[in-house]
Amino acid sequence: MGSERDASAVPVATTDDWSLIRERGIIRFVRLGFEEFDTLPAQGLSEERYRLLAERFAERYALRTEWIVERNIEALFVALEEGRADVAVATLTETESRRNRVAFTVPLTVSHEWVIGFGVLPGAYEESLATHYPDAPRVVVPDDADHRTIQDLIEAGVFDATIMDEAAARVALRTSSAIRKLRELPDVQRIAWALRPTNPDLQSVLDRYLTELHTVYEESPAARDWSAIRASGQLRMLTISSPATYHLWRGAQLGFEYELVRRFADSHGLDLWVTVAADHEELAAELTAGRGDLVAAGWVMTPDRVAAGLLFTRHYLEIRETFVTGGEPVLDLADLASRTVTVPQATSYVARLAGLRGNFNVEVSERSSHSILEAVAGGELDVTLMASHRAELTATFDPRLTLGLALDPVMRLAWAVGPGRHDLKRELDAFLDAGYRGTEFNVLYNKYFVNRRRQAQQHEHRITGSQLSEYDALIKPRAAAEGFDWRLIVAQMYQESGFDPARVSFAGARGLLQIMPRTAIEFGIDPAQLVDPEIGIDAGVRYLAWSRDRFPDLPPGEQLWFALASYNGGFGHVRDARRLARQSGLDGSRWFGHVEEAMLKLSEPRYASQAAYGYVRGSEVTGYVRDIRNRYGAYVDHFRQLEAAAR
């Protein structure tokens, strides 16, 4: 956490952009000092939540934070202009006059303005008043008046009504018997943070972070029992990245552990969400903190893990821990004399080596198993100890590695769940009991550890760096121009075409993003040119932006899911689903768990017959959105790991 000081303690003025902020190691935020800072919600995000998000942003990039407190919005902007702060963290409505002074991040939410009862809060609301009530008499209020002060003035009869953003207005209506809603203004207002327009790199990094917040990360992780998991419709898997556990292959998520857990999730109708940890120590911490439901990462039950309260399922694989070298092999314990064995921290290998007798050194490293294996292959490290199935798989594609002595007894790999999660453990045990060494299990095992052709395919196209597809360079500028994260477009592209620009669907859609000929014509594009990657990408991104802009009343994250649903199923069917959701007591402004449920009903005759656009293959639309969301989340997690490794 950072420090906080009053505005009277003026810091040295600087207008540094992102590279210099990283270099100095401190980012300066400015916020309002209203009493309501800790309590007033803004479309589900309180001001205190904004502060937490800012702190987490700083933590991601190993920056210390300094907070400046100001009394009104004008002072926030002045602090930016004078170089005393880098980012204004507040519920700031974007207006044309403000955009002439500051730059805004992607919106954190959107809001309507309500007329609740004409003296107004200064700033953004003045522009709305001038637009909608140009001749109304005004009562001037102090610049530092907050929403509660305005509410008190209305109740005291100082003036009759005001314009206020929806979140604050709802609080006023709920807490006052004298105030009522008079009108909802038609314009949708974007709520965002502000920064200097001369800091485009900082804005780019902030925008990416906030976009991920809307679409990927959970707001409030918590340990869940089996009933809560079933109710949520989602199982959260914690793992590490490796060829045997979980990895990205082109646009697909693969890995023996991943596919086995996915089969369990599918058997219960659950969506599977994967979070990749940097190392085994982080895995245990994330599980204990409730940020995942189970760890599937080639673990064995160790005394330390049991002492931490973790519960282990029955085993699903038996392995032998094997010594791996890049030179002279270890054929027996005598061959370890005066050598150094390097293993990752918080793994079972540490305890196994401690129990061996011999004249050798043990180095417990913060590196991942994969990184240690690469260092052994390159001669940087001497020896490591590795699970046999992983060692054999890695050595298949790296002839520099030599497998040696395999230790007895065999070790049994199991999944782990958090303390007290006996109900989840029972469900996992039942699944493993029923399928262990059955046909499906053996097919999956052979796919990863026996079939050399499949192994070679996975090895060739496994994503390990910052390139997701051969089309990244074409996607990035087009995505940026329309305000999309380029990784989302890659995720959608794989869903649409599998990265094949020549693909033509049964309905006639063409190109990397499968644009229909009539849609191309509307954008002024010859349909025959859609097979050109550059033209096909341009058309697809423009069409997704057009779909997104048809939902101006939705918060940014929801806008994206509704846009993808419209891209796949058509805007008319999405509108029908929103209407049906509201009729069914669901939220017509939320996709997952709400409008997606209504979309599924539109496949049924009794609901389709009452819909303006009739029948739609609802499962195709909902699966499309979920698959892209999950793939995009995997890409984001991959880049988070790359950034962490670089630091």
C-alpha cells in the first residue's frame, strides 16, 4: 500500500509518461476527500473499490503508490495539469469540455443521469442542465458540495430539483422520503479515470488493465463448497503452465491435467475457468485464499500441504521421480557425488531429496520446473529431479536432456482442494473412481504421453512467448483503433476460423473472422476479398465494434459479451433474449447467468413463437461467447505470467 498526504504537501511536479514512472518506482494518484468515499456505490463499484483497483494496478508493476487528497473535481484536474499527480481516481463523467483538458481511460462503467427533484452539482451536471433545461433558474452551490450536501439542500427547500448520476440518485431516493425521481435523461454517460493527454503510454497500460478487470478477473474471490460451485455454473482450476499440465496451443487450451478436469466439469455442466500460478508456492496460497476451487498441477500429498489443511483426492496417475541431466547421467545415487540437484521450491522433490543419503548438494530455486529443465539442457544447471511423465515428455523434444535413475517407491499424483471442502473432494473422488484407467482416461493419457505425432504437433504450436498467432501484427492496430484488446480479437478469430483465412462456412461466411458477404457489402468491401487476411480482419473488427455500439447503455464488460452474442447470433435475437430475461425475473443487462439463460430458451418452440425474431440455436450463441471469454482469459493470464517472469 502507498502513502497518503493532503494537497497542501505539494510534491515535485513531473509529467512523466509510463517508462519514467516505472523507472522512478512510484505512481501518484489523486482522489476526492468526500466522506462518501468509502460508502457510495457507483453501478456496483464504490469509490473505495476504485482505490483498491488502483493499488492493485501499482502492485502488478511493482510500483509504490502515493495518494493526494483534493476537495473537488476541478482540483483533481489541476493536480494532473500541474504534474502533482499521474492519475485521477474518481467517479468522473466524460464530457466534451473535460476532454479538452484531460484524457480518460476506458470507462469503468456507464450511467444515466436522473433529475431528482435546479441548483446542481458543478461540473459535468452543468452541461446536462444546459442541454436539457437551458432556461431553468439556477441556485449556486459551493464547489466542494458533495451529493449528500445537495440532498440536504433539496430536503431543506433551498431548491426544487437537481441532476445527479444514477448511482448517487438511487442513494438519495432510498434515504429520503422527500425526494423522488422526476426524469431519466436519455444520454448515456461514460464514467472513467483521468490522466494527462500527454501520457499515452500510461493510458495504454491502464486501459489494458481496466479492460482485463471488466472481462477476466473476479470481483470477490471466496472459498466455495460444492453447492456454491454448482450454483455459479463455473469450476475454477489452479495450475502451472507445462506441456503435461496446461498450456496454450494456437487458440486452444490443452494439457493432460486441464483436459481431465474439464471432463469432470463437463460431467456436471460446469464451465471451467483456469488460473495459472507462477509456482507451486503461489498455487497453495491461491487455493487457501479461495481464488480457485482445486489445484491440478501434478501434486503429491506432502506433510506440509496436509498441515496447511489441504485435502487430496484419490490418485489419478502413478509416477516415479527421475533424475534429469544435460550431460553425465545419474544412474545411481553414487553418481550424485559432489553434484548439485536443483528443484523448484514448494514441491515434493524438496522433501524427497532431503530423505536421500548421499554426498550431493540441493538447491531450492524460485524457478519453474520448465525453466530449470531448460537451464539443465543448456548446461547452466547440473541435475534436477522431475516426475517421470514430465521428464519423458520434455526429453522427447530436447535431445540434450538425459533421463537417469528413477526413484522408488512410485508417487501418486492427486488433485487438492481447500480446507474443509470435503463435499467437493467427494465429487472429484467419485469421478476419478469411475474413470481411472478406463477408455477415456487411456485415450487422454496416450494423447499426451504415448502418441509421438500428437506430442510433436502440440510442441510445434505451443504458445510460450508474446506471439499468439501469425496475424498479430495485422490485428493490433485495427483492434486499437476500435478500442478492443487485440488478444480478444485473436481469441475470437480462432473460434471463427481456426486461423484459416480461406475458410468458408456452410452459410457462406468467409475469412479469418467469418464475415457474411452481405455484411462485407455494407462496409463497402468486395466479399471475394475477405480471404485476404488484412481485409478480413478489418471487416471483422469493424463489425464487432458496430455490434458493441448497439449496446450503449451497458457497462464495458457486458457490452463486449452482448456484442459477441450479436456477432454470432444476430442483434435481433439478442434483443429478444434481453426481453425474455426481464420477463423471467433475470437481469436484461447482464449476459452470464441471465440473458444467456434466456437465449437458451429461444431454442424452445413455446418461447421462440413469442419472440420477434423467432427460433435461434441458443446453445451455439452461448457456447460461442463462453469459449471466447475463456480463451481470452487464458491469453490474459499467459501475458500476466510473461510480465511476472520479466520482472
